[in-house]
Amino acid sequence: MLTENKFSKYLIYAIGEIILVVIGILIALSINNWNNNNKDKQLEKQYISGLINDLQVDSIAISEIKIASDEQVRRKQKLCEYLDGKTFSNDSISDFFALQWGMPVGFNPSTTTLDEMKSTGRITVIQNPNLRKQIIITYNNYQIFINGSQAYYERNRAELRKLAFKIPRVFDLESLKNSSKPDIVKALKDNELKNGIMANYAVSVNGELAKLQNENQQLLKRLNKYFSEL
């Protein structure tokens, strides 16, 4: 009986020790999880702040390009009115024409934060899945614009320049060397050049810029709200 009593006490003691060890492990795991969650929370704030800064830079860049693009579209409309028979001064016609082949788009988004998130595999640190999706879609649409509308516009712009310099004694290199002013009225009698202007993609790229501007602002607004709630 004495032996059995000792064994029972030992068993209770051993179970108690095991329970204490388990409790200790659970507490340690809980503290570790808390620390990891806290680190993730801080990293999430850091990434959200970085994305906000990058998108603000993009917002300025898009706005500047959009202002120039709006002016290009306005002048193109005037040039189309001239080609339809409306009378303008020769200087005005030259002014309308100049921006149709001389305005680059060149949007290069700031992707520093997103690139870091992708390279480290930490994009999931942003807890809201819908917000993550919106971020990815916005930056994908940036790239679609660059590889699509922007690239197509730049190709057309380059072709329009080639067309202009194909017209003898109007845009030839010799006349430019002598600082003579190109005769735009004469140049616009060339059907190939007229068609090139009509198809220079200025209106389409302007519309795509407006979409990018809207997406940028929507994401910025959502990120600022999300950051304030972290």
C-alpha cells in the first residue's frame, strides 16, 4: 500500500510537471505568435506607407502627362476642323500640327515598394485580400498601358515623324538646317500625312490616361483609409 501510495503521488507529480511544461510551451508559442503578428503588422504599415508614396509620385506623373495629352487632343480637334474646311491662320495650323508628332507620353510608374514585396514574397502581409487584389490589378493595368496604348502611340508618333520628313522641301533636313519654317499648309495636302494625323492614337491614349488616373486615385484613397485604421 505504501508503494502504491508513493507511485500515485509520483504519477500526480509527473502529470503536474507535464501540464506545466505544456502550459509553458503554449505561452511561449503565444508570445512568439504575438511577436510575429506584431512584426507583420509593422511591416504591413511600412508597405502601405511605401505604396502610398509611390502612388502619389505616379499621380503627379500621370497628371502632368494627362494635361499635355488634353492639350494635344484639343489641338487635334482644331486640326480636324481645318481639314474639314474651317479657316484658321497659318500660324494656328502650325501650332495645331506641332503637338501631333512632338509629344512623348513616357509614363514610368514607381514600383519600388511593390517590387520589394514581390521579391521577398511578403505581399500577403497585407491582410485585406480585396485590397491586395486592387493593388495587383492597378499595377498590372499600369503595365498593360505601357506595353499597349503607350507603346502603340509611340510607334504611331515615330511613323508620323517619318511621314513628315518624306515630304520634299517642307520638312526635309536641308530646310531645317537653314532654319526655314516648315510649310504646314502645304504639308497637309499630302493624304498620307493627313491619314497619319487622324490615326496618331492621341484621343485613345488620352482616354487610357484618364482610366489610369482614376484607378490611381481610387487605390490611393483606399490605402490612406486602410493605413489610418491600422
